[in-house]
Amino acid sequence: MRQETDIYTKATKDIRKASGIFPAPGRLTAAVVVILLLLAACNPSPRCLENTDVYLHARFLTLDNGKDKDTTLQNVRMWGIGREDSLIVDGSAWKISLPLDAHYDSCAFVIANDTLQDTVSFHYTRSTRLLSFECGFIAEFNDLKIQITRHFLDSAAVVNPLVTNTDDENVKIYLFRD
């Protein structure tokens, strides 16, 4: 009986070796693991489909008979103090989106209109929020407060003190009427 088992084992090994169809059990396990790893590597990483940009959204207005009226500023230039080399607005604007500084609790911008110039300062508390695994973290700004100089800007009002990755309006900036 032992001799028959040895002949069977030898014949099975010869068939495996000759055909290559039936690899040895250890090789089969290794081949399955390699194939599974290759399939997993082909799976693309998840993409972020959410808005990760955080801007303060403001609108220019005048009061007309006690009602807010959208107003377009002509020939306006706007830049961040300490970032004079990067204009945020250069032309006309009735709405603006401003990047707040995630490293400090305040930042300021200059708005120049023809020959007049005003400064708009924002003060806030910073926080970080996990948006999702795919998108990572975003900065958020809470308790928004605003200060302005008054050369051609009349006043400003915070309408939403939380600046986050939505397009919600945060600030109304009122201009003196001509």
C-alpha cells in the first residue's frame, strides 16, 4: 500500500510540474494573495466631492428709502494688508469673497475706490473641522466682528458670524450715497 501511495504522489508531482496548472499548495496561496493585492491596488482612492474653500462673503449696498440696494463699486481695487502684491478685486464689484487668515485671529483689507481708500478689519476665532475622510480638515472662523474706516464706506454689519465652506453671505458693507 505504501508503494502505491508513493507512486500516486510521484505521479501527481510529475503532472503538476509538467502542466503548471496545479501549483503546489504553498504557491497557490501566494498566488491568490498576490492577485488580491493587485486588485486592491487598482481601486482608486476616494475623491473629495465637497467644497473645501472657505471665504468670507460680503456684499456692497446703499440704503434707498430704508431698504438695502445692491450697489456696484466701479474702479475698485482691493488687497490684503501685508499682501499688497495680490489684488483680490481690480475693476468693478458688488459682491466679494475674501480669504481670511487661518494663522491669526484677525486680518485686514484695503478697498480703494478712485481717490478714496478705506480699511476693513475682521476679527474672529479660528477652529478646524473634519469635513470628511476624503476631503480632510477645513478652517472655520467663528464670532466674526468687523471694523471699518469711513471715507467712502458708511457702515458694515455682520449677518452670519460663522465663516465656513458655504456660499452664505457673512457681511453687508454699506456705502455713502452720492
